Amino acid sequence: MQNLPPVTRALLIANVIVFLLQQVAGDWLTAHFALWPVDGSRLFDLGDGSVLRVAFEPWQLVSYGFLHGGFPHIAFNMLGLWMFGGPVEQALGARRFTIFYSVSVVGAALAQLATIHFFKTGDFYPTIGASGGVFGILLAYAMIYPRARIISLFTPFPTPAPIAVAIFIAIEMYMGITGTQEGVAHFAHLGGAAAGFVLLRYWRAQALRSRD
């Protein structure tokens, strides 16, 4: 942990602290800080006999990314953040990495809100998790370190990072379109990667213009 760059380390600590608070506060944090659809409001059972009306609020575009649905959920996301966040932060610098991660999280949120609004009309459920930000980081890692190799469940042998990430994205798109693994915000993952890609291309264009 001490060898991690400061923003990656802070994100890991913040996510773990919020997860521990979830174990104490129960569904109260979900009610207030998860990402809720933009269409109306609903009554939400807090699990203690009380109910609360929940609806979309602007801060949820960021706050949802620090909540998780269980230990496997946070463990998987923090593993990805730990493995790839450090190298990406070292390449971008702390300030740009903070902006990049934030844009990926917000981009994922907007993609999820649009998906529910246009394609799942009538659905009303919360979205939580850092996966959108992590997918943005994965894409950045592949773009910044194209010769690096990744081993994962989907690529059990060393695979060039760009190819591995392209496989991840293709799987997410397939699952999202077919409705496979319902309950996972596949289009949020894609939105996080897309937002990160656009920002990196913008920064690259800026750098090229400054050279000219």
C-alpha cells in the first residue's frame, strides 16, 4: 500500500471505509447515495421496518461509485484498482488521474441512467460500485502500456493489454445486449470505458496541438 501513488491509495482506503460504514448503516447509505433512476421516485424499505422515498440526486453521479453490494463486489473492484490504478496514475500524474477517474465514474453513471430511461422503462433500482471507474482505468492502462500483458479469467494466458481489454469490452457489450448476468450494470462499465477513452484522446490532441 505504501508504494501506491497517493490518489490510488486514497481511493482504495475511501472505498474500504465506506464499505465498512455500509455494514453499520445498512441500507441507509444505499437510499441516499446509490445512483437512482431519473424517472420519478419510489418508497424504499430500509430493512428495519421504516421506509424512505428515494429519487435521483446530482451527488449520486459520484457517490454511487464508493458503495458496494458485498465482499466479492468490492474485492473484485479494488483488485482492479490496485493492479492498474497505480501505473495509470504514475503515467498521468495525480491531478489528471483524479480527473480521469472522476470522468469515468460520472460517464458510467450517465450511461446507466440513459440505459434505464430509454431501454428499461419502468425499472427502478439502485446502481452501486466502482466498476465504471475501474473499466476506465483498464482502458487507460491498455492505451498507455500497449505492450503490457494481462492474465485474467477471460484471458488465462498472457495477453497484450489492448487485446485483453477489447475482449472485456466485447463481453460486456454482449452481456448487456442479451441481458446475460442480469443485475450487473454492463452499460455502466462500457460508459466508464468510453468516457475515459474520449478524455484520453482529448488530452492527446491537446498535447499534439501544443507541440505544433
